Amino acid sequence: MSATGILKAAGVIAKTTQTIMGAEIPTENIECIRLFIDYVKGDETGVDVIMSMRRTSGGTSYVNQEWTSTGGVNAAVTEKIRLTASGNYSFSWFYPCADYIYFTQGGSNNDGTPTGTIAASYTME
């Protein structure tokens, strides 16, 4: 199965909360998803993009995690794509092991008045 879609047409980023970009994406029988982001930086420090998963459509959300180590102690933290400069970016995940995924965006440090814009699309195989 191969599919593409637009998650968000160019628009001003959210400031204080993570805001969903587009609809959730069904991921049955895929091996890889690639997210394309076009970010134009404004007065904000940057923007965070977060991938979340669901087992059922509209069900409980699970934020994608990654491991970090501080002083020899490992902890799971939310995986964030933090963009701090204008550019065209792409990110890939191999078989996200979920039935549905979706992406959110929001200001990285909740400072300034967001004037930057973000647009996002995807392809999956």
C-alpha cells in the first residue's frame, strides 16, 4: 500500500499547546512513513512536532517515546522534532507499529508571538 496526503496547509503555528495537524492516518500494512515539513520561522523560538499513536480510530493517544540518559539514569521522554530555523525538512519512521498515527505542532518554548508558519504532508509505503 502506498499513500500520500497533506496534513496541514501553511498556517501560523500554535503557541501554547500542541495542535493536531490534519486527521489521523491509518497505518495498516505500511512499512514506512515519511513526514515532510515546510517551516518559516517567525518571532517564536521554534516549533515542536510530535507523533502520537492510537490503537483504534479516535481512541486513547500514546505519544512516541525515546530514551535519554542523564547521570547514568535512563528515562523515556516524548520524542520531539524541534525546528528552530526556516527550512524544508523530512523525517522517517519505519513501521510505527500502530493502527493510526497523527502529528501535532506547537511553539517550542511558548515565548514570543508566533508569526512563523508550518505546512506538513506525508507519504507512506
